[in-house]
Amino acid sequence: MATFEDFMKLDIRVGTIIEAKAFEKANKPAYQLKIDFGNEIGIKKSSAQITDVYKCEDLINKQVLAVVNFPPRQIADFMSEVLVLGTYSKQGVVLIKPDKQVENGDRLG
């Protein structure tokens, strides 16, 4: 069982998707995302298997939550730097986002 201290080790932040494109070399359908986490963290890349629910053009300027302190992960020829959070739902993975517009880099707390 995970402890509260385990949860506190995660650095979960809000970022805004500024670029999204199809990830042709991924084993499963995915997008390559560039996400702006503000001045402290900057722009990070992520691979996200969210193609069942979202089109690339619908993702631009969408705020999302992501774990920003996992080690980068190589996926094909792409280095994914953050883990975008979503729910496994009937229609596919649905992104977790703030209820209201907030500052990029805000922490989940």
C-alpha cells in the first residue's frame, strides 16, 4: 500500500499544451505533446496515448496535470519527460485538468 509520504514525493503540476502531433513511431497510437509548465520548469515533452478521445487540434491550449519528476523515458525515437495524467474510461484515456484556468506550474496540493 502506498503511504502519504509516497504521494508527497510526486511533483504534479499544471501545464498548457502548446504543440501536439501524431507519434508515428509509437507501438500504440499516441501523440507527441509539448507542454508549457511556466518559468520554473519550462517546456517539457510527453508521449500520450489519448488518440481515442482527442484530436491534435483540440489539445492546443488545454491545461493538463502531469507528474514532472519522473525520470525521462525513451519511447521509440522520442524522449518523454513528463507523465500526463488521465483516467482509463470507456471511450479511452480522458485527461485530468483543472476546473478553472490557473497558472502554468501550479502544484497539485
